[in-house]
Amino acid sequence: MGFTGGMPPVRQPATARRNRNYAETHRLLLERAVAMIGEGGVESLSISELARLSNLNRSTVYYHFESRESLIEEVKGWSAAQLARGFAARGGDYADGIAHISRFVLGHAEVLRLWIEDFIAPGDIRARYPEWDAMVAGLRRLLGTLSASEEVDPEVVAVMLLAAAFIAPRVYQLSVRPDASAEVVAQRFAEVQRRLLAVRRWSTAG
């Protein structure tokens, strides 16, 4: 017997549907938490308020985050992932990454403050920034050497880049060019990065 309306829809296993729903709810809760911190600082974040704003009961939120502290840790992890995207070279074009980071920094100041506190605290940076080794390796390839006896330390450069990426766009927008939009700031930082990289390549080619 044929199907007049075409093939019947494929039914997803119940487990797959549950996993998808869990992941979607988790993502939405995390996005709401990020928004709450952005609007009122980390002090405004609570499980009860997150549940209320998300139209969920507290037990549902606790199913995703066992405590307020674990929720904050996930927000930090989310911000680290956004920064990692910026430092992941796209065909070697770090300038595009700088633009991405600038936009993130200017749009998520309160969230980023949480990450900076961890960044300057004692402890292995890999636990807080999983992309650290990959970033250093990429910088080592990009920088090369100035001479046979003078190698540029990629770890020092990585620290300088991270510190500058977190702070510089906000200083520029708040104190240097307060009339500039976030997008203008992002594009200016990207353009300067492209020029600096071009100078670097030219100086090491000779």
C-alpha cells in the first residue's frame, strides 16, 4: 500500500529528542544568564531570577546548573569560547579575529570582567583557556624568528595579545574615541592588526 502524501516523517528516538530539548534549554538559560550579567552585573544573577525570567521552575534550572557557582563557571567558559574563536586563525588572518574579539569585548563588558579575574589569578591558564597551546603554536608559526640568535617568545606575545584584546577596545571607545561605534572600533583594530602583520612579514622576509 503506497503513501499518498509522500514518505512518512522519520520519527526521532525519544532519547534524541530529549537530548536536543535539553541542549536547547541549556543554551537558552546560558544566554539569559549572560544577558542578566550584562544588564545588572554578576550580583544580579540568581537561580530564582533566572528561572523567573525564563518562565521555568527552579528545579528545571537546577537540573541544568547544580548551583549559582556552576552557572557562573559556565558563563566564564562561554566567554572563553568566544575569545577562542577570535584567536583561531582563519587562513592566518588574525585581523578578522581581532575584530571579533573587539565586538565581543565592547558588547559584554560585565561578562568579560569575570573572565579577566580568572585570567590574572594564579593557576594553569590551560584550565581557564583551553585554546592556549593552540594559540601559542599558531603564533610561533606566524612570528618565526628575527634572527638565528633572537627568537620571539610566542607565550609572551600571546599574553600581550590577550591583555590588549580585553582592555584596548574599551579604552579606545570610552576614552580616546567616545563617538565611535562598536563596529567602527572593531574595524579599526582589525585594520591596524593587518598593517602590523604586513610589516612583520615584510621585515622577516628580507
